[in-house]
Amino acid sequence: MRHVRLMVLGSLLLGAARAAAQPPPVPPVTPEPPAPVTTRDLITALIESLRDTDSEVRLYSAAALGNIGAEAVAPLMTALQDRIPEARAAAAYALGQIGAPARSATPALMKALKDGEKEVRRQAAQALGRIVAAERLPSSTYPTLPPASPPPVFPPEAPRP
């Protein structure tokens, strides 16, 4: 029994000595952040992805271009003339998401209303509606509503007999 205790104690001491002899762990090296992407490069990449075969990629790219805003209007107007109908439809959608700053795209969108592809015509019509609505509202949000009146206060019920 004493022999077993000595073996266990010896292995524990040997393990502790080995752990102490190891060098401390090296902290992980954090990579340097990549160089920032310019808005022009981002717009170019997103315009190219409007031609992707996956409809969700086209939709998300169009939404991203819509979020960029006025800087994306000119490239989107060019994309309205793309030979791929899905790219034209996505470009129209993005112009509608931009709203009033895409006012200069109105003639191109009116031309797209006569496109041979139904989805391009639909997106162009919706985009024109969004642009007109954004121009007429003083802001891009819904008008503020008057403050709600406080809820009515009822007297406590009398105890029932």
C-alpha cells in the first residue's frame, strides 16, 4: 500500500516538473486588419453580383446597393441596360430602395417599363413609385403620429356581497 502511494506521489511530482519545464504558451498573433475597401470598389463588386445565377445573391446585392445610396445611382442606371434580365430587374429594385436621391434615374426607369421581361417592368414600376413617394414625404420615414392619450383609469371595483 505504501508502495502505491509513493508511485502516485512520484508521478504527480514528475508531471508537475514537466509542466513547469514547458515554456509559457505564445499568445496568438492577431492579423492586421485588411485595407479598407473604397465605396467605388464595393459598388463595382455589387454591380457585378447583380449578374449572379442565384436569385438571392442578386436580391441581397441590390439591397446593399440601395443602402449605399446616391453614389450607386449612376452604376445602377448602367445596369438597367444589362443583357441579363435579372440584373436589370435587380438594378431597378435597388434604385427604388434608394428613393428620392435616385430621381435622376426616372427616365431610365420609365424606359424599363417597356422592357420585354415582366419582372423588369414590375421592378421599374415599383421603383418609380418609391421614388415619387420619397420625394413627396418630407422625410424617408412615415409622418409622426400625435402622442397617444394615456389609458383610461377606472375606479376600483366595490367588493361583491
